[in-house]
Amino acid sequence: MKADLPEPSPDARAASAALMRIIAAEIKASGWMSFARYMELALYAPGLGYYSGGSRKFGDNASGGDFVTAPELTPLFGQALARQVAQVLAASVPQVIEAGAGSGHLAADMLLALDAMGSAPERYSILELSGELRARQVATLAERAPQFLGRVEWLDELPGKFSGCLIGNEVLDAMPTHALRWSEEGLLERGVGLRTGAESEQLLVAERPAGAALQAAAREIPVTAPYRGEVSLAARAWVAELARRLEKGAMILLDYGLPRRELYHPQRNGGTLRCHYRHRVHDDPFWFPGLSDITSHVDFTAVAEAGFDVGLGVLGYTSQAQFLMNCGIGELLQEKLGAGGTARNAARPDKQAALRAQGAVSVLLSPNEMGELFKVIALGRGMPQPLLGFLRGDRTHAL
């Protein structure tokens, strides 16, 4: 699946080799590395990991990006999401936290949309560990929403307590995940070993019996051996920690994934681990460590349980398409096309911009694109129900 991948540049290969030396040294010291630890280093090792290095991640192929997220497709995504955020802010406090703000497009789009609704937050906090991405977010906001830069702050860690609305778009899928194999002999954790040759070292899959935490998580997963899949203890812990700190408000998480019984279906034997490089998908996470994004599908049942177990209510769960339609993305598109009928919309946009908007919304809503693959879940405390985004088509019962 990786035969047609573009050849990395000499600088990229050198950075990967430096990261490989760090990974190899850690494996030699302990004899084995969990896949979750490997994924953590591959994505977040300071200065060398995929998200902490200097390469461009977000954007189309022409711009040198590896993938495009919903906010890069069209501002209409952030404008629709802002309608849901405004409802949460009105029922709590005017504060937004965005976890993993990517290119900064979503922050700019939501700030502008919230301001247009008279719901601009007093503070917009961005939880971002990557220095390279922080710089890009500053540049995006300075270009697209400079009047709000004074309200934006960057966080190194979660605040001790917070109220308002937390947004996480494509955050959970990139959290380190454990790889497991259910066998007739018991549950095995698939980790990383090292083969040392005369001139090179090679990473390879190495297994050992799963520990207590993974054994406990696996007991809730409806599979029959033999089976291979992933469990993200990190995603569960992150949601639970957020839930403990949320005093009043909601967290809205958008990502690709499924309820547990669908995620661990027999047809998904082999897991959902995928790597992304230059708009190509491949299945070898050991290919040039640090150069590819590594993701796995989210277990939304586990997300709901993590919040519920520490006191949050599940406020809604549905597909991205249904959520965006409930938030009025269709109306926003019509305004973009100049069909609103108001003086503000009297000057129709140019034909190319209209076609781009239509095409982007089609990708966001189509069942064969992002509309069904991506889901949205809301967890909260002290919130009115139903929330706008879940007025129709709520699937909480499926969790």
C-alpha cells in the first residue's frame, strides 16, 4: 500500500533517521516498546515528531500538505459549528477552548461567525503543543481575524477548571493507541521490537501478554479470537480528565470513528490504523518514522463512557452531515450563493467561489466522503437539551 509514496527529501530523511535513533535506543534499553509509545514518539517527539517537527501538515497536495481537514475545505464548516458553540456559551460562560487548532482556520472562522451573531467569546484559548503549528495559527489569525488576536491565548496544558465550550476537531484519532491481538491463548499487545543488521536497524512488530489496563478495556469489546484491533487508553484518559475539569458547559468532539459494536465488527479484523503522507494513505507506521501522520478510528462508546463515569451527560451523538445540517449549513451555503434575498446578499459571489463552496459542502455532507465517516459527540454539564446540532437524527441510543 506504500509503493507509490513520494520519496522524502534529504532533510526529511535525516530528521526521520534522528528520530529512529531515539526510538532504537529506547527499545534497546527496555527490550520492547508499546505501539502507543512508538506512536507518541513518531507524532510528538520534540523537534522530530510528525506534529512537533517543521513540515507542513494541513493543506492540499500543491501546498505540500499531507491531508485536508474540514476547516480547510470551507469557512462554512466553522460558521455552522459556531451556531452550536453560541448556544453553549449562552448557557455557560463566554469562553472557548480549542484543542489542537491545526492551521488556525477553524479558530478564525468561528471567531468571526460568533462575533457576527453577537456571541464573541471573551477569551479563546488554544491548547497546542506544537510550536510550528502555534506559529501557523498566529499567522492565520493575524491574516483572517486580526481584531481578535488580543482575545486568543495559547495553553501548554489544560486549565485546572473551566466553563464554556471546548472544541476538538480531529484530535482523538491522533492520540496514541495500543495495538492488540486476541488469540486463543489470550490477549496480546502488539508492540515494537528492533532487528539489528550489519548496516542498519529495522523496526518490527513484537508481541507480549497485555497488561491489566488493556485486559480490563478488552473485556468490554465484543470480538472473537482471532482478531486484531486498537484501544486508545490515552483518548479515554484525556476525555475523563477534561470531564473532571469542566464545571459548566460542553465539549464537542468531531472525528472519524464508530460506536464500539460497529468499530470492532468482524469485517474490521486487522484494525483501523492508517498513515497519511502527501495525500496518500498507507499502512506501514514504521516507514520513515516521523514523516507520516498515524491515526486510528475513535471508539465513541468509550468516549461517552469516559465522560459519563465522571459526571458528564451525553448531550448528543450523530453523523457530521446531520450535525452540520442541524446547525444550518444549508442556509449558510444559500447565503454564500447569494440566495438569501437580503441587501447584504444582493451582490452575488463569483461563479468560481460559489462552485468551490458547493463542492466543499458536498464533501462535508456526502455519505461517501466525510458526512458519514465523521461523527460528532457532545458531553456536558448544566446544559439545555436538546442541543442545536442534535435536534434531528440523534444516535445516542447507538452508543
